Amino acid sequence: MRPSRSLLTRVIPALVAVAFVGAACTEGSDTPSDTDPSVLATAEATFPLTLVDDDGVEVTIAAEPQRIVTFAPSMTEIVYALGLGDRLVGVAGPFDDYPVEAQQVEQVGGSGDFGVDPNVERVVALEPDLFLTIKGGDAWKAELRDLGVPIVTLNATEFGDLLFDIMTVGNVTGALAVAEVLVDDMRNRAEAVAAQVAERVTCFFEVYYPPLTTVGPDTFVYGLLTMAGCDPVTHDAKSDYPEWSVEDLVADGPQVYLATPESAKSPAVIAKRPGFAGIAAVAEGDVVLVDGDLVTRPGPRVVDGLELLAAALHAAGD
């Protein structure tokens, strides 16, 4: 049995969306992926503002945006966290569900073979002066650009990238001061977690089942796991979201088994799967379900997910 489309449209895109294309940077700067977000905190933006986004495309924002469309739940959450929810005129779809106010914003997704592309006519009708999105969709992005829609693509593969991306959104929306406060809080909370997880445990993170699918070392979730004090047993994975055999997982012997409610209904359901009783974490009852939205969406709530992961990993691993 292959993953259902409904789950793929919720979990897998949320994960794949964090694949890195190139760090967002202001015009004329050379910005590595681990750029300190404080480099943007020197002054509020002046418009027109030009930057090169994570698709490597130069984008000019003529004036402080007043009509924003987001095409990723993570971007929606960032916009609200910066206090700009009243400027949001369009979101991708039903998975833009946090905060609750986002559920009332017009949805512009649903086109394309898999229903995951934006409806170009609907987007243009909203007359956005900023369209925030993530990796992928080169064809529809080109079409929207040709129609004069200013698109900014941002992708984070690690926590530091996320902090920089939040500062970038703050910069292009004129909310840099608010972004700086938010980023400082997130950084401080992450540092507090790091100070508390000196003792490490091994873990396995389930993305989907069946087939059993996990995360490789170049993904955002993997990085979050390591920050939370886990050494994932998938450290030698050759792809971002590899399938993993139960036999290999038994040999790997993770101390903690992590999954999301989208993938597994409960720890008991996982324990009843064929062959899973031989997995060390399952045999010891150290199976934990975590809120997928908190760990797969590269947005402000990731630090909540980090704190929950650290607590769950070390409570289960004891």
C-alpha cells in the first residue's frame, strides 16, 4: 500500500518544503545558510526593496506590502506571528489552520494535477503586493511573475535558516523590529533546550507507514531531533525521506520511537505492526506521538516542538 494523497498533501509536502535552495539574502550580499539573523537587524527596511530569494530570483518589493498571499502553512504562521494577519488576503488551503483566524482567509490552492498548485486567476484577482512561498512550483511561479506578482521563496533546512527567514519576512514586510524580538525569543529558548540535553539518546522518526518512511540527515526534522538531544539511527540515510526496513530498525535498536498522529493512531497501533515488537524502543514502551505541525513546519512554533521533543525523548529514554 502506498501513501494516500490526503496524507501526502499534509505531511510529505510539509517536510519536503524545507529542502534548501539557497539562503535568502538582500541584494549584493553573500549569505550562507548559517547566517546570523542579526545582520538584518541594523535598520528598518526602506522601499523599494530588492532581494534575491531562495530560488535565486531577484525580487523587488515596491512598497511596504499591504496585501499578502502565503502559499505554505509555515509562511502563514510567520505572517501572523509578526502581527500582520490583517494584511493576509490569501492562503494555500485547509492546512493553513494556525492560528484559527487563518481558516477564514480565502484559499487560493487546488489547481494542478494533484491539486497543490495555486489558482493563478484567483491569486491575481486578490491583487497581492507580496506572495510568500516555499520550494517547488517553478512553472506557476513563472506564470505569476509574468503577471506582475512579486514572489519571495524561502526555504529553511535548519533552525538557523529559519531564524534568518523570519527576519527576511520581517524585512520585506516592514516588520523587522517585531521579527527581531520573535527571533531572539526563539533563539533563547533553543539555547535553553541545548543546555538541558547533555545526555543523548538514539531515536527513530516515522514520517509515514506503510511503507515505513523516515528522515535523512539533510532534513529540517533531522536537525531538530539532534537539537533536542537525539542521535537518529538514520544518520547514514542516502536520501531525505528514505524507506526503512523493519529488519534494519530492529538491528538499529533506537531507544525512542517517534511518530505523528497523521502516521500512527497510537503507540499501541505501532506495537501491533508485524515485526515491530522486536524494535528496542517499542519493546520497552518508549514510543511517543508528537504534533507533526510543530516539528515539520519551519515556522515560529518549531521552538515549541523542539521543547516537546526534548522532554519526550528524555522522559521516554530514561
